[in-house]
Amino acid sequence: FSHGGGVLMEHGKPVMMEVDASEKLYADFQLTATNPGGHSSLPVPDNAIYHLANGLLRISQYEFPFELNDITRAYYERMSKVATGQREADMKAILKNPPDKTAIARLSEDPIDHSTMRTTCVATRLNAGHANNALPQMAQANVNCRIFPGHTPEQIRQELGKIIADPKVSTTYVGAAGGNPNRVGYTPPPLRPDVFQPIDKITAEMWPGIPVVPSMSTGASDGIYTNAAGLPTYCVSGEAIDRDDIRAHGKDERIKQESFYRAVDFYYRYLKLVTSK
């Protein structure tokens, strides 16, 4: 087991228990623009900050292609049975062959669905210039990508170069979970009854009526190492977090006290049950 998944809430109401049976690849890339620089009183169009900023703008406007795999397809199949209205129709429409592009666009307005259906890349850090009165000689940014299984960090690095389309901006692979730029992720483990039946039972007791659904983590976990070593890994959590208040890794990261204590209760009851004869 690895930490991840958990109870997703909408405005304080539990809606599903997610169990991560697959995950995206984490990868960081450094974008760099360099320039001879000069005095700020003599500006020229060739500016390292402008080159970098234009490249980041192109990334922000780029949408990676829609994709599903066995886990995310199962996720939307199960969720479509408990969803209602337009959301239910859209979930069913993206499962068709070919998938409905309008339904994809509507679902993509939600950050979780948007990331579940594709690779994403986003700028997370900036560093540029060395003085207020000088032209920048270097501008750098970190772009963090969460890569849909089946693609390698090296493939995404090359794709970023095509998106930026500026020879004065280099894209360098910095690092990733798993560490290998040619890694493609791992084959999801089977949805084992000895893992899921206890989850079904405890979830029904603690959050009656919500479905237990296999999902693909849009983040990352140690499962990338343990699955590669032949240890089937599932991310299970009793923490309940509102989908409109996901602040993981932020300076104001938080969880409700009640959610924390119920998670402790869940872990105790689940681990007792899953390890019993």
C-alpha cells in the first residue's frame, strides 16, 4: 500500500472513495534562455526574459491530447453510474469510439478531470536577471509535468521544445520519480478482491452510499518503485478532502481535524480487516 487516493468531497459531502491503481509519471524540466545582456538604458528586442516568457505562454495555451487507459476507463464507467445530468452524459460520451470532443471539453473545465484525461505541464518556478539596471543574461523556469502512462519524460521534453518553438530557449530534463528519462510508467496491478473487498466494507460503514472506484493518481507515489520491483501497490487513504480545497504542497496545506481523525480510524479498521484470515 502507498499513500494516495482517499475520499473526495464536494462542498463537504463525500462523493467517492478513490483507490489509486495507476499513476502518472512526475518529471521536472528546466527552461533556459541566455543573452549577452547589456545596460538597461539600451534595451534591444532580443531579451532572455521575453524569450522565456513567450515560451511559457505557449505552454500555457497548449493542450495535450485526450487519452484513456484501462484504469481511467474503468473509473469513468463506474462514475457515470452515480453521476447525474450533463456530467453523466459527458462521462458516457467520452467512453465511445470515437470519444465526443464536446464532452471532453466540458469535463476538462474541472481540474481533476482535465488532468485525468491527459499529460499536463505547468510552470512552477521562475528565476531571471541579476540587477535592476541591467539587461538579463539568463532567464530560467521550472516546468513540472505529470505524464500520462505510456509516454517517457524524454518524449515530453522533445514535445515541449516543439511547443516553445524558439531555438533560444533550451529544455533540459531535471529529474523525475523513477529517475529514468526513458521510463514509461508501470503496468497497473490487477484489482485484487483481497484488497478491494475490505475497502468496500469499511467504506460502506464509514461513508454509506459512496462508490469505491479505481483511479489513476494525477500525482505520484512510491508505487513507481514498488510496482517495478514486482510488488502490486495500491494507494489507499481514509482522508476526506474537498475537491475545491486541494492545497497539497502549498504553504497553506491543510486538512480538517475531523477528516484527520476519521482517516486514522479508517486505517486502523482497514488494516485489521485486510490482514485478518
